[in-house]
Amino acid sequence: MTGAAVPGGWVLGVDSGGTGVRVALARDGVVLGERRMPVAVRTSASGIDAAAMLDLVLPAAADLIGGAGAGPLTAAAMGAAGMVSLGDGLRAAVPRALGEAFGARVVALAGDAVTAYAGALGNRSGAVVAAGTGLIALGTDLRGPWRRVDGWGHLLGDCGSGAWIGRAGLEAAMRAHDGRRGGSKPLLAALEAVFGPAASMPGRLYPRADRPAVLASFVPEVARCAAEGDPVAADVLERAAGHIADAAAAACPPGQDRAVACTGGVFGIGEPLLRPFREELARLCPRARVVAAEGDPLLGAVRIASALADGTLRLPVEEPLLTVTAQPDTGGRTSTGGR
């Protein structure tokens, strides 16, 4: 995303997700550099590992700042998967660390849905649906609080997500294995090609700590079977589209001509999912206008930091979705990122 246009001065954006951590430095409307670390930060029941996060972010930021000859940071923003429910350690440690290391005057910590929103729509009203392994929708009219929909995990929600589609496809395969109604022989064949004998599937799935990812790994097979004419697989995608439209409509703020953007790997399925999604959203929310996402969550983090730097942030600052911490005067010093 180097060269993307964003407002602001020297700012840092960080995006942390299941596939790793990315850091970007921007100034005066231009992203000057980016570093990618393909290492996911550890998360446990006690929260996201703040020390591990900083061990990745600080050296990468120091490299970018040193390479650009940058002065003290005016602002920084970090978006992370799990920030809303597991981010207490990050909220306690990251602002101080970035202030001491790089002089950051103000630091925002956000859930990855917020940075996805900012990347997709920027500083304007509307709604964003982020659908990958999980699913969450977020909307705002810029006057009231965030309208959060779903994101409750694969056991309680995430309806229409990769995990939901994969589970529905696997259920249809198991129905075919049993000879029950609603089964799909093509999906059964796909299950056995990917995972082995169907009867062994519970033992392969249930002990796994990464069950949502395992379920979502079956999405390409569901999409392939649907494209090859399997009506059961096609129905799974249509039902997923309906759930995604439900989430988008619920998140969309009141008013006319509201932009709705879609981000995340599930939308890579293409028209078999997008067509019924658009049709159902138009029925549920005629005022909604589906638009292309302008950028990704890393751009969203940079945009939030840039808006903080120049005082133009309009997105709701609402804990725990978006927390902003002002730093004491550090005297403008920077460092190489050591803690």
C-alpha cells in the first residue's frame, strides 16, 4: 500500500491479525514504507500478549522511522484482532511504549473491525461488513455510538462467515454420508478428499483449538461444488449471503444513501455470494449503497492516526472498540525502538 494517499504528519499504523503483524509509516498524505512480520501474536484467555506485540512492532517501527529520517511521531494507531475483548494488556502497555520510544503524542487502540471500517470508508458514515473466518459488521452515522452486529464467535454467531459456510458444507457432507435429507454427495467427496474418511471427521475437528479456521478451510470446496452445479452447496452460499445482508442492514445507520462496504476473504467467492447478498440487502435496506472498499485495515490504522494528528477524527471514540490515549510531553525524542 506504499504511496496511498492519507492525511496527516508523521504517523504510525499497525495491523495485527491471524496471519501476522504489519506496520506502516506515513507523512503528509503519503505512506512511506511498510514492514510485514508473518508471525501471529500469541493470545490466551488472559489476553493478547502485549510484550510479544511490542517485540515485533518496535523494531519494525524503528526501522521505518530511521530509514525515512522521521522526527517524533505525532500519532499512532494499532488495530488488532481480539482487541475488544482481549486487549486490556495492549491498552495498558502500547501507548506508553510508543510514546517513550518514538515520542508519539496520541495513540489509538482499536478492534480490527474499526480499522477495517476506516480502511474501507475512511472518516464517513456508513457500514462495513468484515467476513473472513469470523464475521462482524460495524456502522456509524458519526453522531452516535458504533452499531456493532455479530462477531460473537462460531458457536454463538459469525453467521455467513467462513467458519459458518465451512460448517454448513461439512454438515451437508455428513448428511450425505448418513443418507439423510439435505445431503450433498459432491460435498461428501470433497470432505473425504480433504480430511479423510467422513466417520473420522469428529475426531479430527473437535479436539482442535483452531476449529473456526479448520471449518473455514472448507469454504473453497463449497464454492467449487456450487460452481459445478451442486444445488446444496449453492444453497449454503445463498443462506450465507442472507446472513451477511442481515448483519449489514442491522449495522447500517438511519438515513439516506448509506455506503456499505465489504471486506474479508469470504467475498473472494465472488458472484455466487455477492449477487444474493446485494439482492437481499436491497430488500432489507433500500437506502444502502454497496461500494468498493477503499483500502485494508492497515490503511485504516494509518487513517485513524492521521486524523488524530490533524484533529479531524470523526469516528466514534468508544471503548473498547476505539480507545484514544494522550501522552505526556516526551520532549520530542525518538529511539531505535528498544524497550
